[in-house]
Amino acid sequence: MNTDSQPNALLMCLITVLPLMNSHKIIFTKDFKCLFVIALIAVLLLLSSDDLMWGLRSAGNYLSLFIITLTCYLCLTVFGVVSFKFYKISIWIWFVVGIIQKYIYNGFLLLLIPRNYDGSQIIHLSEVGRGVLALAPEATYYGFVCVQFIMFGLLNYRHYPKFKLYICLLLIQLLLLAKSTGALVCLIVAFGMVVILKREVFFKMYKYIIGAFLIAVFIMPLLLSSNSRIGYMVRNILSGESVITSDGSTNERFMHIKLSIKGSLESFGLPHGYENFGDYYFQECQSLNSDELNAYTLSLAGSTDKIMSSIGGLFYELGLLGMIPFVMIIFNLFKCFRSNSLLLFCLILFVIITLNALPFGQGFNCLLLANMIFIKDNYYAINSSN
């Protein structure tokens, strides 16, 4: 399928989940009942879809959220989390592929990517300051995969002796190979929110915060003189342009978040279905001024019904009926994680990256959600037995 949203994980989980359900007693907790409600509403809206193929793609995203998350949760329950060795090997594979693409051969393993890139396109992306792809469909996606690896590590391996080394390796990939501004901003915002919610974090980590600030001051001149995307955005911001309009891709993602939520509120939370966001987005963009809208974003307005925000898409397409169960899951996790700064950081980061264009049905997203639900359920089981 010539699309970034491949159904591979969903198909594998459909094959896996049935034997697991047959061999182990399944108790659907409140969280999975909420996910089932989201999937059920998505299927019901599919019945009224005018474009069956687009409707299947969109509904499949919400079905994946339920089925893949359930399968991952069952695997964690039956087999436990994957070994730290497997985690390390996975990080090294992404790192080596990224290094080869950047310094040796631009087209290395691009045949695995559904967008049919070739080496010349990667060279062009590098010349305009974009990062390499590694095994992802775009550089920003690569950056978010690095963020997901960081989250998975914090959830499961934070007490391992060499864990910090692999966090550093992931940050190197994010900053130097993927060059993903969006992923970096997500990390900074999530950390800032944890500091606001738990002020003692600042006093525990003030050395790291000061160190990060000094590093930022040191590399700022390098950014200003570089052709990287981050440098391009910083130069635009310093010249007086707003953060929102300083970069075309960033502006497009922001407008998708804003307008999908705005459209949902204007319809009082009623579901819109899967096919009319493009028209609504185009009409809204025509009425916005240059203070909010980048020329790049305007040029793409109405070209697709795809919403580049998972949470925005959930609210717009499924309405309050789909949004309320998701909020309930996040609230249940927050109640459990608010006493642990690292777990709270992971939860906030999960919400932030799903506000972005990473689909709910992406396998890693579902694994992270299943992992957090698994930790929560076991946390309550331990505390209730004491």
C-alpha cells in the first residue's frame, strides 16, 4: 500500500490476539472498554462514509488503537516486557541506518519506505536543512520514533546501568540525524509541564537544566549560521516572525490541531465523519491572515481530508462520543502517575505526540499506551494487596 499508514501491525495483532484470548482468561478493564467504544463508534461512522476506501483507512486507525493496544497488553501480561538487549539492538539499528544515509550512501534501505524516495531526494532534503529518514517515511517521523524509544525506555529500563547512554544516543539521532524540531519541542514542553506540576523536579534536576541552558547558549551561534531547519526557524523568529509561522511544516501541523478542535467545538461535539475536513480546512484558511497562516500551509489547504493530529482527528471525526472515552483513559493514568515524575513525563509526552501527526494506530503508539495501562494496573494491584 502506497501510504505511510501500513496495516502490518494490525494484521499481525489480529493473528496473535485470538490464540492469546483462547489460552488466557481476559478481563476487560475500564480502559479497554473505553478503547472498544472508540472502535465501535469508528465502525458505525464507516457505514455512512461516502468514500469507502478513505473511510476504511480512517476507521482502521481507531480499530488499530483498540486491537493493537489490547494485543500488546496481553503480551506484556503473558510474556513480560522485551529484554533490554532487544531494546539496545533496535536503537543501534536505527542509528546505523541513519549514519549510513547521512555520511555514506543516501539511498540506503529506502526501498523499505512506502513513499518511494530515491537518493537524490534525500540529498535535496539535506541541502534544505532536513534530516535523514533512517527507517521512517520522513525526518520528523524519525525524530518522533526517537522520542518513543525514550518513553519506552523510561517506562521499563530506567534502573538499568547503561540506560542513560542509550538516551544520549537517541538524543544524538534526534538532533543530528533526524534534525526534528517538532520532536525536540515536544520533549521540552513535556518536561516544562512536569516542572510546573511538580516543582520539586526543578530542584532535583537543576544541574541538568543549567547544563542544558549553557549548551543551548553555546550552540546558538552554530544554529544561526547553519542551513538546518532549526537554524532556519531560529533566524526567522529572531527577525520578528512568530513561532507559529516561522516554518511551513510546523505551521501546517499547528493549524490542523487548531482547526480540527475549532470545528468540533463549532458543531457542539457532534461527529463529522471521515470525508469533509479538507473542505472545512480550506474555507477556514481563506479567512485567516498572515499572522497565523504560512504561505506553505495555504498552498496545501484542502488537498486532503487527512487530519495531522491524532487527538484533533478523534475529536473532529468521532466527536465527543469518541473523545470522552480517550480522556477517561488519560485521566485514569494521570491519577496513578502523578506521584512519579518520570511516569508523569511519559504520559504528558504521549498526549503531546498524539496531538501531532503520529496516528493512533501506529504500532509504537499502541505499545506505549498498553505499557502505561499495564504499569497502572500492576501498580494498583500491588497497592491493593498491601
